[in-house]
Amino acid sequence: MQNATTADGATGLVGDAAEVVSSSGAQPARSRRDRRAANKAKKMLPGTDYNKRHGIKLFLLIAPLLVMVVLFSYLPLFGWIYAFYDYQPPIPLSESEFVGLQWFQLLVQNPAQVAKIGQVLMNTFAMSGLNILTSFFPVIFAIALNEIRAKWFKNLIQTLTTLPNFISWVLVYSIAFAMFSSSGMINELLQNLHLITEPIKFLDSGDHIWLKMLLWNLWKGLGWGSIMYLAGIAGIDQELYEAAQVDGANRFQQIWHVTIPQLLPTYFVLLMLSISNFLNNGMDQYYVFQNNFNQKWIEVLDLYVYNVGLGNSSLSLGTAISILKSLVSVALLFIVNWMSKRTRGEGIV
């Protein structure tokens, strides 16, 4: 009995000692965790040196992009000064005659100039209008591509439709010339099959030129335009589809009631940006496809500015037209943003 009591007492002493050791060892560990948490909370407080250093790092991260924006978007605005001079290269601007608003007045006072600009604006509105009316094509293509179950086939289609975006318009015209010129593959094939007796003028005619440019633009940009919508589809919460399946919705109903509503915010933002850039068609596509037969119907505003400024060596007049185009584009941006806030409750700026 004495030995048992001694053993029990020893066991109790050992337990008490272990408890003391564990408590003494846990206390420094707990205090270290508390200090780390306090330091972390201190770093997150506003106005601390940590936040300042973090803000500087983030600024340095975007600094190269800001420099590019300044160099390529804001610095060229200095060239607007040429619209107020009668500039003739290579005479320096300091030696050119200051004419004020003469070039702007010429745009509205000369009947021939007014008629020319009217035709150019009609071409611009037609091209931009067709692009806006078909702006939902990338949405449909993205949804259809997402429904393909064979992953290899889906990747193949996406790659083949995205590649044309990286082909310059010069090469696109080379392809078009090889296929659709009077001696191209299509005309040769139709003549060999005795379906036509004379070559069809696909490129050397102004007939249906707006539709032709639209089709080329869709071929080049459809796959690239669908990438953003594919990313949007990938970000849709899968629980929405599961809830629709529980309610008995088939695949088409899931697309109509889940996928499309989730993509509409992205579509409306891109649509508003397209409307604000209504006058900015670009000139690459129309420059390579223009010729004496279709120039009247293919000359959009950007191409007209290029033809006036460099083709007719009237840089001052071309700059004046470009200024008006930019001001109208900015006005369209604010109008579209205001309409978006009134109708949807949110805008882009």
C-alpha cells in the first residue's frame, strides 16, 4: 500500500510538472502569435508606412502602361495645333501662316466639300451601324462554342477562328485577291464549271461593298470577340445551372434564362464603347480594299482624313477633320453613358 501511494504521488508530481512546463511553453508561443497579429493589424491601418510602400509598388507596376498612354494618346494631341496654320511640309510650323479657323470654315462653306463629307459620313454610319447590329454575333458564337462537349474539337474551332485576328489587313487583302479577283480561284472555278462566261467583279465593284466589308470584318474578328464572353461564361456560378436543372430546365432553357442574362452586363458595356466609337472605323481594312471602282462607297471618315492629309498633302485640313471627329466621339461617349445611367442605373464612367 505504501508503494502504491508513493507511485500515485510520483505520478501526480510528474503530471503537475508537465502541466507547468506546457503552460510555461505555451505562454511565449501565444504571446508571439499575439505580437504578430498586432503587427499585421498595425500594417493594415491607414496612413502607415506599410500602406505607403505598398501604394508605391502598385504605382510602379502600372507606371509603364501610364507612360504608354501618355506617349501614344495624349502627347499626339499637340499636333492639333496644325489645324490653325497653313502648314506645308517641309516648312517649319513657326514659319507657317496662322489662319485661325479657316479650315473649319472650309468644311461648311464649300458646297463640294460639304457633299464629299456627307458621302463619307454616310459610309461611316453605314459601316458602324452594321457592326453594331451584328455585335451580338460573338455572344452567340461563344455560347455555341461553350456547348461543344469534345474538348479537342472546341479548342480546334476556337484556334481557327481566333487566328485571323492576328493576320494584318494587307495579308487579308492578299487572300481576297487570290480568291476573288477577276483571275482568282473562285472565278476560275466557276468558269471551268461553265457556270459563268465572264468573271464576276467581287473586288472591282462598289456593289454591296458595305456588306462585303462587314463579312470580312466578321471573319477576322468573330473568334477574338468571343474570348471575353467565353471568360464570362466560365465565371458563371454553377449553382445557377444546378438550380435550373432541379426546376426541370433543359439545356436551351438554361442558356436562355441563365447564360444570356449573366452575359448581358458585359455585352452592354462593350456595346456602349462601340457606340461611343461610332466614327472610329479604322482605316486599315478600307485602305487596302479601296480602288477607283469602290472608293465612293468605301471611304469612311478615318480613310478620308488619311487621303486628305497625306494623299492631297493638306495636313492642316486633315487635322481639322480629325479634331471634329474626336470631339464628336467624346460627346457620344458622354451621351451613351448618360443614357446607360438613366436606363440601367449604371454607366461606364
